[in-house]
Amino acid sequence: MAGYVKFTGDYSMLKSMGFTFQKLFASNYMQWCRDGLRIWKKGSDITHDSYDLYKLIKFLRTEPDLRNYKTGNFGAYQFYSDPDRNIYDYYPVTEENIKKYRDNMELWSSKEYDEDNPPPYLGSMFSISKDVIEQLQELNKLGWYELIEEDDIVS
């Protein structure tokens, strides 16, 4: 399932929340940015430099098990169902997923590894900063975004 995150908040409040305004002159776009989170005026969407924000929010709403790092970051998995078309989902840190990831990594590092016929690419562990999670929680608490399902997009 795919979609996007629509901004429904007050653009005039973003600067006081620590967002930096930027006008991109090539297309005259207005954007506010904070730690990789980008709020665009045109299209009213919210993106992130490192994550598919729609998938990340759907994932975080399930209250998944995350690996807590002492750096203030949390880890989870990004597993591909079709790496050639960049189709993936986020998965929690469960015993089953840890085993799945380790087993796949062993295939890539085994003595039988054949670079002409490599094992299928499963995915990787990824890191979510506490700051990103808190920003999303803050915007959610204010009611400043909604998830738009791809099926709801009118062409």
C-alpha cells in the first residue's frame, strides 16, 4: 500500500517550531525543513530525506519493537519484496526478523558465495532518530498531517 503524507497545519507557525524556510527559485516552491523533515507548500506534502514517510508513520503506528541505541537512535528493518523496483516495507526487531536478517547476511558472507549468482537481497537495518519520531509525534498531536492512501488520490 502506498500513499503520501499531507500537511494540514499552519505554515506560519513552522518557523517558531524550529523549521527553516527555503524558497526554491527554479520552480518557485516554498519549503520548510528541520532535520531532514520537509514540509512543501506546493502539494501540501511532507517528506523526509531518508525515509518513505508514509510507510514510516504507518509502521510507527503499530508500536513496533525497535532496537534502542545509546546514541538516541532506534533501529528496525527495511526488507524488500522487490529490490529491483525498490518495493519494501519496514519491520520490527523481533526474534523472527533478527533470524531472517542474520540468515540472509550469512548467505552473502559464506564461502559458497558466487558473485555471478548472488543470493537475493533481503534488505538492511535502518536507524530512526529520536528527533524524527518526536517531530512526527508533535505534528500528529497538533493534527497537522494526514495519511493519504494511493487509492484516495484523484487523477
